[in-house]
Amino acid sequence: MAETLELTAPNGTKYSQPTGLFINNEFVAATSGDTIETVNPYDESVIAKVHAASEKDVDAAVAAARAAFKTGSEWRNLTPQERGVLLWKLGDLCKRDEQILATIDAWDNGKPYEVVLGEDVAETISVFRYYAGWADKIYGQTIDVGNAKLAYTKHEPLGVCGQIIPWNFPVMMAAWKLGPALACGNTVVLKSAEQTPLSALYLAGLIKEAGFPPGVVNVVSGYGKTAGAVLASHPKVDKIAFTGSTVTGRNIMKSAAVNMKNITLETGGKSPLLVFEDADMDQAVKWSHVGIMAMAGQVCTSTSRIYVQDSVYEKFLEEFKKYTKDNTTIGSQFDSNVTHGPQISKTQQEKIMSYVDSAKSEGARLVLGGEVSHKQGYFVDPTIFADVRNDMKAVREEVFGPFVVVQSFSSEDEVIEKANDTEYGLGAAVFTKDIVRGHRVAGEIQAGMVWINSSQDSHFGIPFGGYKQSGIGRELGQYALSAYTQVKAVHVNLGTWL
């Protein structure tokens, strides 16, 4: 058995933190004895060390999931309604411990506590309850092909699902992955991000408390190059679902080819936000700020490219700069006045600052930020560059920070061409009072999600995913169920003989 730590967070919350690998409903030590340090990005202090899975540990987790999926197992014998009850109970337990879950992710991730509690954990609870309702509504159809045959379809679970989640929404991404997979009757091996392993391990304890049978959900901490790669290429894993960078997504695809796994990928983005001259300027400015500065810019759908019609370009820049300055307070994630927490790591901080240097060297105009004014922790000030071109590095590549580039346009056709000039296609936003134009432009933009007169206000009942190199498949809503089921057609001969 692996030890459980009694921790006290900076906000005074005390709780028991599991540190082991969660395999077959038990927290166990890694066979290698290796550990991962997880760090508070606000002050760079070590929070805890957790066990790091090796290939042997991943094998054990997959074996547990395979056994739990076996015909006749306790899990397979549950009715769909009983699976739904377990998911609903898990949602209730998350609600009971919402302050602990919010504390863990704020501490581990650096995101403001109030945001984690009111958004991330609230959605975690809602997602488990939402898919609890879907568990007994997954069914096929009969197909009329004439009196000589009865034909019907069944939607069956895929089997053992490997799930790899990112560090920017740790517990919420776990719910996004687990909810539909479990509702459909699959079993899971979930690997957390190496930077933020703590909330997934705490959630594992709630999964056991809710009554899920052993092996149905297994949670491993570990590095991507070891545990993640082994999980993606494992011959006894039937599906891999991944959220993270586009580069890693490509490697996941290659690894999954070993047994032609079903895959779902949600990868990078460089989402455009279009402001037409007739837009409500006050709303466009506020949503543009939310679209890139929320979560310190560490959101895959962040609207990090802003295109503003030339007649209102300078006015937008002036108001956007002022609003960002007036609505940014940098500091500790546990300070209720703070709106802007640290980046996840020193590596990420340095990466963002390299894009500042790149934008300057390529001739962009610095409007705001571009500095690290908070010297403790991994902070980057909100940064706005104007007068950029689509061929600039900072415009083409995902920065993943509070870093936005702005350029002007003159016509609708021009801005649609600019918006689509990217390898990504995750999200986009359009601001205009002309609702006909709003719908028309939304239809022309190559992205899996388009907001009209808002940005980032997604919902667990609405599908989430991208075009092009932003991913494959969809998460959330009813659409996620198709990612965790396969269709079987049954042909019944009703008396026609050869």
C-alpha cells in the first residue's frame, strides 16, 4: 500500500492526499519506486511526491481493467440504470468534497480558487450527473428490410479505454473522459498530467467510495514518455482518448496504430476572434479579454488571434488595453481578489516569453505587457501585440498563455481567409450586431466550435472538438457517447431458406 499524506493547503484546507497508483480499487506503490514532485506554481514550493508508473504498473492497471470488463464480471452484470446510479453518486461525492477538489487543483495548477470552485469543479459535478442520465438511454434501432429478416443494431462498449488528461483542467478533464466512458459500460485506465496528479488521485478515492467495482477505473500518475506512451501503444487497450498538444497527439496516433485503437484526440488551437465594425464594442472588448486572459491563457480554445475591422481597429485596441489593465490582479491563487494566477511551470513561462521576443523581432507593436512583473512564481503579465501579420511565428503557433495578437481587416472575405489560414480549427468567435452575417461567417469558419457575440462559454451538453489538426472526434453532450461505443448489426433470418 502507498502512503496517504495529511496536507494543509495555503488556504487552510486540510485533507488526506493519496500518493499511490490506483489499481483495482487500491492505492499501491510504483514497482520501480520512482516518484514525481508536484509543485505550487505560485511560489515554486513542493506540494507532494506521488508514485510514478512504469511499464509494469501500466500493464497491471490494464490487466485490472481487462478483468473488470470480462463477460460475467460484476461491472458487466450491472444494468444500465445501476451504472447511472453509480455515476450520480460520484457526482454527489464530488459535490460533498467540492472545496477539497477546488483547493487541490488551485494549489497544484495555480488557477484562482474561486474559478476552480465555481467553474471547474461545478462542471465536474454536472458532467457526472449528466452522463448518469445517459447510462440507460444508449440503444440501437430496428431496421425494416422486409418480412424475411429482422435487423437491429446494438451500441456496445469498446472495452478498455486509455485516457490521458492535461494539466490545465485536471479534475474537470477527468470527468469529461470518465463520464461517457463509464456510462457506456467501458473500463478505464486514466493517466493524469505529470504536472498536476493530485486531484485525479483524490477523485479515485471517491470512485471507490461511490461503489464502482474493482478495476473499472484505474488511475496512474506518470510521465508522458513512459506511462503515457505505454498506455497509447498497449495491445490490450481498445481505445485511447487524449487531450493535450498537437505534437503529442500525432505521436499518440502513431502509437495507437499498433492494434488500430479507436482514438479521440483534442489537441491544440489558435482560435480567431472577429470584431466587425457594427459590433457592440463594450461587449467585444470584455469577451475578447475573457477569451484570452481567463486561466492565464492556458485554455486550448483561447481566442488568441483577434481580427478587428479597420474602421474601429485603434478604438478597440485602446479599450482592450484599458479593460485588461483595469481587470487584472496578479497574485496567489488563494487570494480572492486575484484574477490572474501563474503559468503551470518555469518551462511554460519561458516559452511564452520567447514568443514575446519573437513578436518584437518580427515587427509587431507591443501594446501591453510582455514582462514578468511578479518575480516569485511562474507568472507572465497579460500581453497584447498589434499590427501583426499571419506569417509571424506568434500568430501561427500556439503560445498557451496570456498572449494575444491583433490585426486589422477591411472586408468579410478577407477576414474569413485570415481566420482560416491556420493548421488548427478548434474554436472561433464572431462579434457583430448583424445576426445574418454572424451565422454566415460562423458557417465559413473552419472550426469545431464558433461563438457568436461571446467566447469560451461552452457547456457540458454541447459537443466539444476541432477541425484539422485540432483533433479527431468530439467530447461532451450526446456526441461523446459515439466515441465510447461500437455498433453491432444483428441479422435474424425469419424463414427464408436457400
